[in-house]
Amino acid sequence: MNPSLADARFALGVYYYHGFLNYEKALEELAIAERARPSDFEIAFYKAAIQRRQGRWPEAIANMTRAIELEPRIGSFIADFANTHIFLRDYDATEGLLDRALTVDPGSEDAMGGKARIAIARDGDVPGATRLLRRRFDLVSDRTAAAGLALQLPWPAMLDPAMRDAMTTVSWSPEQGEKAAFFISKMQLYHLLTDQQRARAYADSAAKLLAERIRDRPDEALHHSLMATAQAVLGNRGGAYGAIDKAMALHPLSLDAYGAIDHLERRVFIEMMFGDLEAATTLLERLLAMPGNVSRNHLRLSPWYAPLRGHPRYQRLIS
């Protein structure tokens, strides 16, 4: 095959993947490209990323392994591979990959964040996770960017005074990314800090922006999903459940085993906010039974799940 044609087939595969979530068509195009470029690490990695979303975990791992064997010098690819093992709760394999990513790229923000996540998920080591996040924070010379990075994991980052101060004082700027998502992150931070007045203020600001986004792109599931959490903090039960139902209908787990799980986790938050602890616990049981980010240690230690403390089924779940 003409190399330029292989490039076109690869581009088509990426287009079908990102543009339409048409995984089978994307894999067909990537297979054609791979016949011409059998040692191309990007093709192998994109195949793996698609298979991960299809819930084809062994195939995803095989192709990610092959991709980093073909190109072992890109820390972000190795850290992304580690995320697959986090979902499968194979934390020892995760740590090995993250250490490898840090060897290749000592300043890898993704790798240090990943190590903080497994410090809690595997070891229940909140101080250790906080130290890792502070190390990542200190490596970023731009304080605004460092604060935005800390907001990705507001707990346990908020346990460190410097990171907490940075997160509470940072304002939105274009380098922080999408404004509504930034406001949601600030809302979550203040909710965790039990400052509900400020949490509601950010929820209100986010909801106004998200309403505009939904008018412009009504089929974008993420906008509905974020809107659901804002409405929950504002106490709007109908708005919260309506938005999360819409998000889950647009972007179901059956379509995306890797990305759609976020909506299920947000639904847990909504159930907790409106006092339905049975429903929240049922969802958490489901989340623990499938590949994902949720771990028993996280449920046991994070203040996010404070409303469930003492609930009998929840206590049995985390014991």
C-alpha cells in the first residue's frame, strides 16, 4: 500500500473513533493502515484505546503493550496504559508502568497523579498521596497552572495548605480550559470543604454556562452530566435527575466502557445529595463490580462519600 494511503486510512480511523464513536469502522480503517505500517506504534495504541472503550480489556492491554514496545520513549503513552490497569484494579502493574513513565519523563504530571491515585486505592495512604500531589504541584512554575492541576484531584490535594490556598484563590483564565468545567471543579472543591455557599455560587455560574452549551450542542453528553451535578448542588432535584438521565442515554456504558462510567459516578453524587443512600450504595456496588476508578479505600477515606458514613449497606460494602 502507498504510505500516503496508509496515512489517510489512519486518519479515517481516528476520525471514526473521535468523531462518531463508530468503533468497528475505526478498527477496520486502522487494520488497513496497519497492513502497510505494521510497526507503527500509534496505530497499535489507537486500536487499544478503542478496544478499551469497547470493554475488550485483554485485547486493549495486548495492543498497548505492543505500542510501548514499538515506542518506549513517550511517557504520556505509558501513563495512559497505566490508566487501563487502574481500571482493572491491578495496582502493582499500574505502579510499574508509572515508574517507567517517570523514568522516561521525570516531570510527567499524569504519572505523578496516577501514583497518588494508587497510593489511596491500593494502600489507603492519604498522606503519601498528598505528598505526591504536592511534588507534582511544586514542579509547575506557573502557579495558575499548578492550581488547575491540583483541582483535578481536589481531595486529597486540599489537605496540603499550599495547594488548598492555590485552589481556592485561582480564578478562571483561558489556560484553565473550558470555563464551565472549571467552575464545576471549584464547586466540587468547596463542597468537599463544606462551604456550601461558595459551592452553590460556582454551581450557579456553571449551570448558566452549561445551559448555553446544551443549546448549542444538545447531543454532547458531558454538558448534561456536568449540569446534573450543578443542579444537585443547587438543590434542583428534577433538573439533576433529568440531566443525568439524558447524559446516560446519550453516552451509555454499552457504548463506552471506559468513558461513560463518569456519568454513573456523578449519579452516585446526585443520589447522595438528595438523601437516597440505598440507591447510592446500589450504584457503588455496581461500580465496584466492573472495571473503573472506584476503590474500597477511596470510598472509605474520601469526604466525598461522607453522607453514606454509618449507612449499614455502605459500611458492609467498604469493610
